[in-house]
Amino acid sequence: MPKQKLNPLPSAAFQILLTLAGEDLHGYGIMRQVAEQTGGRVRLGPGTLYSSLQTLLEAKLIKETEAHEDAKLGGERRRYYRLTSAGRKLACSESERLADLLRVARSRKILRGEYV
Amino acid sequence: MSEKIYAWLLRLYPSRFREAYGEEALQLFRDRSRDETGFLLRLRLWADLLSDLAVSVPREYFHVQPGLASFSAHLHPEGAPSFFVFADESLGPGALFFGGMLSIAALVTFSVLLNHGVKYVPLSALIRPAHSSSKARSSPSFDSSAPKTANNSAEAASESKQSQPPEAASTPSQPAKGAAGRVHGSAKLEVAERRRIVNAAAAILEKHYVDSDSGRKMAEVLRVHEKKGDDNQSMDGPAFAALLTQQMREVSPDRHLTLDYFETPLPQQVAGPTAEDFARYREVMQRRNCTFERVEIWPHNIGYLKLNSFPDVSVCQATAQAAMASLNNADAIIFDLRDNRGGEPEMVSFMAAYLFDHPEYLYNPRENTTEESWTHSPVAGNKLADKPVYVLTSGRTFSGAEQFCYDLKMLKRATLVGETTGGGAHSGAFHRIDEHFGMGIPETKAINPYSKADWAEIGVEPDVKVSAADALETAVKLAQTRLQKK
């Protein structure tokens, strides 16, 4: 079932995979990172965020690491999430698929700019 | 506060999700509300949360079900009926308690509704007590509580409409009532049904209407309208009754003439008083001294009589005679009718007889002039015929008591002290057509010998206008002044 949920890969799940490519993050961190990398356009709500994380966990595209406190936020212990190799692979192939699309778009003069 | 609201909203998610991520979702909420302060950011936060809920809650539930469906299909190939619990944990004690309370509340509500809904109280049962205490004979009378007049019946019906909705509601469940038990309130009337009502109304008009020419004309108009199909645009009971009333008034603009629809079924017959009623009436009257509350001689030899109704002469003649005899030597009389709600015109006449030395005509808008319209004056041995009379009135003084006031005022026999009276001179009779339709029509209308209108609706104006509370004191002063002048 998780496989079905991720095919095609929902935008939220892809964004989460991308945020985790750099470092391990907790939920709020992921949310902020997504907002940052989309210029504030995408703010994942808790429902969407955690259901996506759940799906990704079930599909073993990410995994939970040991919970610990965020030095900046302090106080509570938080669950952190890390990209698995399968997740990295999926993010990679999805990026390539998008890059292909981008090429097509540019060749059709829909999007200006250099071929990547 | 807002965190509590969000925690509550989180309960919308399936328990599986709440257990796994509920705490983290709350944590995220706390983080965001700590970082995003200010009105606009807060607004954006809540907009995010709500849109997130709207999108993700259904998805959470939606994704559970295919799994369960395939699970159940897999387990029961024979198609035996079975139940599946969607949540994977057992019900919490809170849920069990809440469900239990809800069930009990539903059970209690149903049983209460059933008890009240099934009970059927005929209208006659509601009316009878009023009968027994006020009215014992069938002669037309002013009586505020008798159910005879159209207005009173309408009031009774509208009262029971308000106070007894279960009764009305129960009518359809009275199959024993048969065809007559149909409710027209909202249902449309059949042609045959309308024709029957029109014919019945026409017959009543022909037989009873005060002016028989107009009565016939109205009956004809009703029938013609019915034949022409003017009533055909199908309508419910109240609208049909209003239409017929309007048709009758085209002939005679008589506002006492009405055809009414009653939601509550009318009793078979407006029950006449029985011997039992009469016995009860007699007993009540004896116990209450025929409503002669006080009969006293006061300083300056002023006679004071407080009378709270004009009871039936056949029952209370002796009491009335005794009361008047005890006042016979008074130099002035005060009739206190401030709490008098009316009664029998004959008692009005009987009492008034003591105030004249010759038969005097007492106008009664309900009855044409008869022998009874004249007082049986002079009364043997009576010395009150030339004594000053004061009548105390209030807004409660009603009906027959108003006749007493009105006639004594018009004859310039008494000084009225107090408030304008209630204004009850209804002169109609009520005729039942069927369970839901009835007519109020004026049957007799005596010619008023006075140029002034009678007291219907407007009441009787006192000669000395003071509040009912001050009326007695004022009347006593007036009487004293007058007696001193002598």
C-alpha cells in the first residue's frame, strides 16, 4: 500500500526527501526547511507532514533516528528523521524525472533558460 | 487555549495516527505558535492548520479502508454477515460512558414523547369544569367562562392548541375516529370534503342567522362559489375556513360571523350541562355564598355589597334576597363589582329590581326584548329604590357585570366609580360543523335603546375615573358628602 501512495511521488513527500538529503531533521525542522526551499509557498501542516512521514517510514525511504533535544529549540526531546539509501535513490530518480520534464519544457520554449 | 483547541481538533484523526504522531503534531503547533507571533502570522497559522485538517483527515481515513476491505473479503469467502471494528483498539471508558448516557437520554425522550403523544383528551373534558362552576341552564347568558360563544370556543381551542400540542399530534393515531378524524391542518382538502363543509355551513346559516334573508343569501353565495369551483384551488383547513368567512362577509359585513378551523378536534357536541353539573354548581354556590362576598352596613349607614358574579337566580334567589334585605335600611348602597366576571342576565335584572320603584327596561344586547327585559320592580318591602347607588368597577369587571353597570349608567340610576370595564358583550353562538370546522354566528341582536354603543370591546366608562384600588375610598367619600348634604 505505501508503494501505491508514493507512486507517483506526492509533492509533499518529495519535498521531505529533499530536506532530509542534507541533514537529519525533526518534524518542525522539516516544515521550516520545506518552507524555505519553496520560498514560503509550501507550509506543511501537521496532518500532511506526519502522514507523509508515516508513509515514507513504512516504505523505508526514511528512518527514525534516536530522539534528542534540538539545541536551538531546547526543552523537549524530538524524533529525528534520516534519509535511507532507498529514499535517496527515489529522490534522485524523481529529480531526474523532473529534470527531464524541465528539458522538454525548455525545448518547447515554455520555460526560458539553459538546458540543464 | 489555542493549543487545547488544536488538541481537540486532533481527535478528528484516526486513533492510529493520533497515537503515533499526536504528540509531535502538538509539538509542531507549539513551535509554530512560538515562532509565528502577531495577528497576521497567527491567522496564517490557523488557516494552514484548518486547510491541513480538511485535506489530511479524510485521507487518513480513506487510506485505512482499502486494507480493511481486502481483509474482510479475504476472511469471509462465504459471505456470512460480520462486523468489523475500524479502530484497532477497544473503546475507551469515556466513549462507553458517553454512549451510555446518550442511549439513556434517547430512551427517556422516546418514552416521554410516547406517553404524552398517545394520551387523548377530548376537548369536552377541558371545558366541563368551566361549565359546572358557572352555568347551569341553557338560556343565553353573559358568562365569561361558558363555552357557548364563538369567541370563547375559539379561545378555548386556541388555548388547547398552545398548551396541548401532543393532543393535536395524536389525532392521526386515532383510527377509531374514522373519517371524521381526518386532520386538515396541513393536508389539502378533497372536493367532497369541501362540499360537505360548505353545505353544512349553508344549512346553519339558513337556520340560525339573525337576519334570515341575509342567512339565505349567504348560504346561496357559499354554494355558488363551491359549484363554480372558486374553492377548487386546493388548500388546507385554515385557508379554506378563511375563504368561506370572506365569502359570507361579502353578503353581510358582520364581524361576529366567522367560520373557523380548529386544529384540535372539537367534541361531538358542545356538551350541555348535566344534572350532575347543576348539582355541583349548586354546591359551589352554596359554599361561596353565591359569590356575595361581603354584605355590610358601614358608618353613615352606607350599605356595602361585594358581589363577584351574577349567579343563577334559581339557585341563589334566597341568598340575594337576604343580602338585599339586610341592606334595606341603608341610606346609600355601594355595589362592589370590581371582581365580578359576569353571569346570568336574570340575576342582573333581579338585583337591579331593588333600585327602581317601577318596572325598568334593562338592555341586553344578547336578547331581544322580552318580558324578562323588564325589572320586577317594585320589590315588596324594599326601601332602596330612591337611595343613591355607587358601583365600583375595574378592568376585570366583565360581561353580565358590565350589563349591570351599563344599564344603571344609562338610566342615570348609579354613579360608576373606578376603571373602564373589560368589554365583554359577545353575542354569538357556536355551531360545530365537524371535528375541525365550526361557525360563530350572531343569532340575536337587540336594538340598543340608547344612542351610545354598548360595551362590546370598549367596556363601560365610569362616571368617576379612579384606579380600582382607590375606587372604594372615593365612592365612600362621595356617598358621605351626598348624605351630609341632605
